[in-house]
Amino acid sequence: MNPKTFSINRRTFLRGLGASLALPYLEIMGSATAAASTGQQEPRRLACFYIPGAIGRHGWFPTDTGRNYTLAPSHRPLNRHRDDFTVLSNLSHIVGRISGHVHPYNWLTGHNINLTPGTITNTVSMDQVAARHLGPTWLPSLALSFTDGVGTSTLSRNGLGVDIPAIGNHRTVFERLFPPADRDQLRDAHARLALNRSVLDTATGSVRDFQRPLGQADRRRLDQYLESIREVEKRLNDSDAILRRGRPRFDENSVRTEPAGRNSMKDHIELMMDLIVLAFQTDMTRVVTHSLGGEGGPNYDEYRDWARTAGAPTRGAHDVHHKGGQAAVDSPDALVLQSRDEMLCAALGRLMDKLKEVRATEGTLLDHTVLLMGGSQISSHSGRSFPTLLAGGRRLGFRHGQHVRFQSDRKPMSDLYLTILQQLGCPVTSFKESAGTISEVLA
């Protein structure tokens, strides 16, 4: 096989918000995953994409169910992938239900973040449970967003419920994906790992001394803390081994940054998704979360274009979510939000195209990757009937090509999270408020 025929053309520029990157030629890859190129067992992967604010409910939910359902208008860009995704309706957090613009906090945790008045508490997110078991990789997980930050910018929470900062800059994502290349950078990286390990050893010893006189409840809290420390220690050891193995060889000169033109939501998302394909193909990480926008912004140029086409007033993202999510079926405001949804589905379809182009040890990269796209609101501030698409993972036991509708307020979203975690091979028997797995999506 000619190694220069891999699916991501290194001379192709990926235009995004703030930068344009030409992806490198990876000599180890060809058009296959790293595992397929070396004859190893294919790892399992997970990517979760959050839809901000409301969805255009009139165009999102199919009118009928089963395998012969009629594709909903918002999902038309996914028609060619019909057999590789499932529409799920009426899933929600029940015990963990919240309201307002804070839904990114608990979409992947299912935790009621308002249990303690005046403060936000949280628990581990589903992606981080997966990351705990799907390594070792250079990055245990990768949190992406429309901007750098924590809070509602990120979807990921560690074992203590603490926010894992998200990255919104494409060049930063690219540089994080690979171990350093030159000798001085490698020496510095090894030194940082050694220092981090020394700090952890000191912290662990101090905590154990402090633990002896504590009561049972405080001991449990410290045990949870120590478990998080042990996870970090394991990741440091994994990183050390990967540093010794070295990063995939690639042409550094083919990576460029240039000013972006248009303030485009589509370009930003597509560039991030191309980097996800690269990350999965080279096995630099196996777990990614990506917040596709903010609850109240940013105000990408597309919102103005969609409003002009629909004959609606020009509104910012926050008002589009509110007006469009609550509007009547033929309202121009509803059509603006539906246009946003169709664009997101088109981006998902493009990602699935690229994953299908990459040969895996068995099947394609999509067959070994679970894709979850969804949100927490059917209309602004309403935490019911989460819009949910599940795709990929055929080699992991998933069955698609259907619309499954559950009774309202009866099926927790955590059941889907538990199902995904188990099919990824994670040794878990429950997740948050789960009552069992969802057999309808399994082969």
C-alpha cells in the first residue's frame, strides 16, 4: 500500500477559527489505524459532542419509530449513514435534572449540581470513566470546546467532580496530541514527569499520615482522593513509556498556521473533528469530548446567514436558542435553529465519512469508535427529552438504523452511558442513576 494515500491529505488545509493547519504526513499510517499498520488488536474509542442550548424540536424528532422510521428534517445530512446511527428520544436526567444554562456541567455526569445551595458540586463524567480503562495513550483524554476554559466550556469532570479544562485553539490541540520530537524537548518532558512523580509521592505520604485519626466519612473522602492520585501515577508511568517509544514520524514543515477568514462555526467544528480523526488514527488518545458551542455564544456569522435565509430577525446565539426552541413549527426563528441543527448533523456525517475511510484491524475506524452527539435541552431551560444520536461501534456490539422512543421521564440518560461504557469494555456495573443497559441499541 502506498503510504501517501492515507485519508487525510497532508497538503489539505483545514481552515478554522484562529488558525489553518495542514496536517502532517504520518509515515506509520498509510490509510489505516496505527493498530492495523502493526497488526495489533484495535483499541476502542469514544467521542462525545454536546449541542448547546435548545434544538429545533420540530425538525429533530422523527414522527415514527422502529427501523423503517422516516428521517427527521434535521437529520437529512446523515441519510447516507442511516444504518450507522440511532436516534434516541425521551432520555433525560431524572434524579439529576437541572435547569438553565448550566447543562454542560452535568450532561455527562447526570449529577444534580445544585444539591448544595450556593455552590456547584459535581461527580465524574462518563468520558473520564472510559478514559480510566481505555489507555494507555499519550493523552488519556482530550477536552475540546469553542474556547479554552472550564465551567460550561468543558464537558469533562475528573474523579473528584472537578472540571477538566477544554481547549479551543486548533494549533494547541495539534501540539498536545504528540510527544515532543527533538532531544532537548524530550529531556525536559522526562524531567517534568520525574518532578510530577516526586510531588505525588510526597503528597501521598503526607495524606496517609493525616488519615490515621480521621473518622469513617472523612476516610472515605480521602480514599477517593488517593484513588485519583493513583490514576495520575499510572498515567505518568504510561506517559514515560510512550516518551521512550517516541512519537509518530511526520513532516514538521507541513504544519502551518495562517489567519482564518470568516468567523465560522462550521469551520471550527470541522477542523476539531479532523483532529479527532488524526488523534484516533495515530492512537494518541482514545477519548474525546467536544462542546460544539456555548449556551449563549459565540455569535458565529452563520447565525446571521440562517436568519437572512429564513426571514427571521438577526439574533445572537443565546436568543436563537430561546426564540427558536419555543417557536411554532413554521416560525422563521424555528427554521434558524433547525438550520443550526442540520449543520451539526452534516459535520457529524463528514466525521463518519472520514472514520469510514480509515482501515482498522477489522472493518473501519468507525466500527471501533462510539460517537455520541446530543444535548440537554429540547427548548431553553428545559432538561427533558434530550436530543440524542448514537453512532458507530459496530465491532463493539452496537446495532443502528432505527429510532427508539422511550416513555417520558422513565428512562435515565445514565442507562445509555452505562451501555456505552460496558460495550467499550469498561468493568462497570452502574453509572449514576442507571437502572440497566439499553438492549435496543445492541446487536
